[in-house]
Amino acid sequence: MPPSDLPRRARDAALCLGLFALVLGVHTALPFVAIPTLGQALWITGFGTSFIDGGVFNLYAHNFGCPLPAPIVFGLPGAWPAGLLIGAGLHPGDAYALVICLWLAVAFAGAMRVGRLLGLTLPTAALGAALWLTLPIVWNHAHYSMLSMGFALLPAYLAAPLALVRQPPVHRRAWLLLITQYALTCLVAMFMDGYTFMLFAVASTLLLAWTAWTEPAARRLLLRVGLPLHVVCLALAGRMYTVYVGRSEFHVDPIEAFRGWGLDLRFLLVPTQGTHWLFDALHLSEPRSTVEQFGDASVWQTTFLLPIVLLGAYAFWRARGRLALVCLAMALFGGYMAMGPSVKYKSTRPVELQAQHDPLMPPQYAGMRTGNSLLSKHVPGFKNMRASYRWMGLCALGFWLLVLLWLAQPGSRWRFAVILVILLGNVPHPVEKWQMSVDYRDNLRQLDRQIRDDLRGSLHPNERVAFLPFGNDFIVNYLASQLHLRAANIGGDKNLAMAREHWPAWLQEFAMGKVDAGFAERIAVNLRKNEVDAVVVPYFDMLWAAHHWPCGEQHLAKCPPEIAADLAPVVRQLEARTDVRVERHPLYAVVRDALRPSPSSH
């Protein structure tokens, strides 16, 4: 390297590191300081801890979802490395933050690779990568854990098929490297998150098929090698996932769910108040809530993409060409699918439905049909994309690629100023977001002190435990793995559905989230029959308290005093019996067979 290149390379390296630091700041992932979310961090690290307990290469949880080992239905590339870090001595919260940092680094490098393949200089490619990773569709899915990383990695996933199109290998070693990259990309995408795997599959298929059709020079290579490689890698990834999870399909939601979680075009055009600092400062945002909107907050907090849509449309007009056309096709198809079965604009819940908080949207409240319900009802993959708005990831990817094509053309520096303005407009309120993420880490430490450490004195490793009444119990993943229990409960709606199929008959007699007249009697009888070693009656919501310890959001869940008051009659019934004994604690009660000595007395 000539000495004259050193200052330039140093500047480029400093710029890349600075932009990546900005990305980490937007995602608020900093070990020992902050974690981006709490509930999903507990869920993921619960699996990771249970994995590592079974050995480095174990990929099933044995501490919850019992009696069968539990696969993780999404997020394996996050849970497994988190388990390794936890096994090395890192606290679960810090392990989660570090895993997010590592995958963001991969995403940043992958997005830069795409920029380089499209002809960008290193600094411009880094700016393009930062633009992608600061889009709200990426960072504002942090509460959905590895879904956020799936969105972050979309450009990195596309690097392998794009390399096949732009720089096809000429040597055997290069072909082996590309084939390996392609297979690994498909595997990571499949196991990271199903939604973004579908987006990658559609985007890459469009890219390869369009290139084979429109470019005669590349057609032979793609038909003989590229497309078969593509199909085999996607199919292999799907097959491996099916073998791992143990099924090829999950419950398909009704079309009302696709409609409820469909994009309202107003969300694309006007940001939601409290999401973007710049638009809030300019009073260009509007308030939204689950009271008047269908779906949930993720639909309207992640889909404001007007700046990159406008810039991408302008870039298409300037760039044109075959590749620009396929990028536009990705964007338009993603936007079309994101709307769901119906076109919506400023569509709100009628007054008579506002008290119900039902996210589903009946057809009579929707606008004209889009016609994509045929895909959502009948086509594999498409019919599992219940949250229709997430197709906006494909829309954003198409417009982002168009922006990169535009940046690759000779031009003035004003382009970079435009990108920086859009980038800064994408980011959240910095102080509030950082404080929230610092609080999440503090909440996790508080949870450790108030529940995990206290339960350690009441429950013992390898005990068969049930937390009743049960539900979608996110927090049990964490507690059971930390305490090395054998709990029947599990968090995650798909994981819960799979576990319930194999629960013993006595446990299936309990209704989800319900306490009926025979609740206490069934607990006592099954303790006496030695069906379970201990039953925990929690005074905290095992789903929402995992997201906002210890109370959850007020409109979603009750606080511990209220839950304790609701469960007090059951606890008193159990205390009045002579065949069980009850240990009262501030946040839970533990029930055991009175005639069996506890493990601590053995």
C-alpha cells in the first residue's frame, strides 16, 4: 500500500466506525449499559441458557415447555451465541446486547458489500449501510427481537445472489466460496426469522429471474447454475427448519388478521408521534393508539418510509436500466402485499369497537380489495405472513437499492447531504430511547433480585414445576433456565401451542389464563399423585411483566397487588387443606404436597 494511501484509508476507516457507532446508538445495544428490549431478551436468553446447559452443540431447551425438548421457532442465530456468552460468564442481558452488536456488525458489513457490488466507494457504501440500518422498519422492531435483526440483515442476505449477477465467479475456489455463502445465507435467514426469510426469498428470486430473462449474456449461467443453486439452498434451509422444529406449518390466521395488520397508507406518509425526533420537533407527526387503530403499535410505528420512497422514486428516474427495474418491482410488490387484503387510508376503529381492543379488522370496515388475499389464503409462505405490513421491508429494500444505484453515478456532494438529512430524520428521540434501554437493563437486574434469587430458595434444580394459571409465559423461559427447572410452561405462542400438544392430561385440564371452581382441588390432587413436584402461583403477569417489570403496561396487564387479590381465594383454599403446604412470598406462592419432604430436606 503506497504511503500516500494511508491518510485516505484512515479517514475511510474512521468514517465507517463512526457510522457504525451511530447505528449502535440508534439500536441502543451496548453491553453493561443498555439493552434494546426486555421481554424478548428474556425469551431469547432463556433459550440460550437452556441450550448451553445441554452442551455447546445442543439446540433444544430442556428447562421449559416440558416434557419434550423445545425448539426455538425463530431466533436460533441469536439464542445460540447468547448461550455461549452466558456459559462464558456474561450476564444474560449483556450477552443479549453483545449478540445484537455482533449481528448489526454483520448487517453493516453486508449492506456495505451490496454497495460495493453496485459500484459505490467505501465511504459511500458505509453511508448507504447506515441509511438502511437506521430505517424505522429495522430499529423499531427491537421489541420483536430477532425480527429486527432479520430486517437489518436483508441487504446482507441479498449480497450472495447479487454477487452471482454482478460478479459471477470464474475459478473453482470462488465458486465454492459463493456456494458456501449462499447456503449459509439461506440457513441464517430461515432460522433467524420467517418473515424476513420470505422477503429475502422473494427479492432474490425476482433478481435472478429478471436477470435471466433480460440479460442474454447472463442467462445461460443463471439457468444452469444460479437458479438451481438458489432453489436448492432455499429448499434445503426450509427442510432443515422443518426437521428441527418438527412440523412444516403452524396455525394459519384468518384473513381478518392480515387486514388488521395491513398497512394504512397514512402510516407511510405521516409519522407517528413520539417515534421520530425530527418530525416531532417540526410538528409533522400525529398521535395513534390501539384504541382507534386495528393491529398493534408495530404497524404504525415502523412503516413511515416516505423520505426513502420519494428519494428512491427520484433515483429510479435518474438511474433507470434493467437492475433499477427489478429494484422498483421489489418495492412495488412489497408495498402491494403490505396493504393486506384491503386498501386503507385513515381507517380507524368505529366507536362501538373501541372498547374491545380487538386487533382483527372485519371486512365491512375496510376499503376496496387489493386482491392479494388469494396469496395470503392459499400460497405456502405467503399465508404465514399474518402481519401484512412487514412486507414493507421488501418495499424499503427495493427503494434503498435504487438510492444506491443513484449514488453510484457521478454527481455532486449534495447527494450525501440529502442522505444525511434522511438518516437523521429516521432516528428516534435519542435521550428517551437511551434512557428506556438503560431502564430495561436495570429492570432485568431488579427481576433477578426480586424473583429469580427469591425463587432459588423455594425451588430446586431438576424439579418438575408448573406455573398456574398458565398463559404465554415469556418470563418462565428465563426463570426456568436460570434455576435449572423442568417447567411445563413456555413463552411464545407457537412454542406454547406445540408444548400443549404433549402436556400430561392433568395439566391440560387447566384453562389458559383462567381460575375456575376446581382450580385448587386439581393442584392438590396432582401434587398428591406425584404428577408435579411444585406449583407456583405467580402474582405477576407472566407475559407483560417480562416486557415491563414488574407491572406491565397498565392497559395490557394488572399489577402484582391486583393479581394477588384476584388469586387470594385460591391461595386461602390451598392453605386450608391438610394435604398441601403453601409458602407465601411477596410476588408468588409455592404449593407442595404436605406428605413429601422438600428436596432441601433430603
